Amino acid sequence: MRIIADTGRCVGAGMCALTAGAVFDQHADDGTVVVLRPEPPAGTWAAVREAVAVCPAAALALSPAGGRDH
Ligand code: SF4
């Protein structure tokens, strides 16, 4: 999977970094999302999906990586 982050929508709530800290971080200045692993390893997918679901700004989306969900 690939993570798509719309930083224009992100309000810096930090739920993503709290939920999947290996994949998401936040900018030190304004708190907006930093995607550390745009193509996260499979072991993180459950947490990544939860992070996408809990984002209050709907700033995160998922797409298959290279057309294949691996
Ligand atoms: S949970 Fe959503 S709004 Fe909050 S920092 Fe992450 S992407 Fe931004």
C-alpha cells in the first residue's frame, strides 16, 4: 500500500503519529503530518488503516503501491 497525505487538509491533530508512530511523524513547527514510510511494511498496515480512520481531517488516504497491494 501507499499512503497519500493531503497536508493542506491536515490540522496537526497528531492522531496518526500516536496511532502508527513508525509510519507517521509531525513537523516540529506546525504539527502537520510527515509520512516517514510512504510504502509502509505489511506489519504496520493494521495501525496505518486505523490512523487513516481516526484522522479528524480526513487528510490521509491509501492506494495500492504500484498497482499491487504488497
Ligand atoms: S491525524 Fe490527520 S490531521 Fe492529525 S496530524 Fe495526522 S494527518 Fe494531520
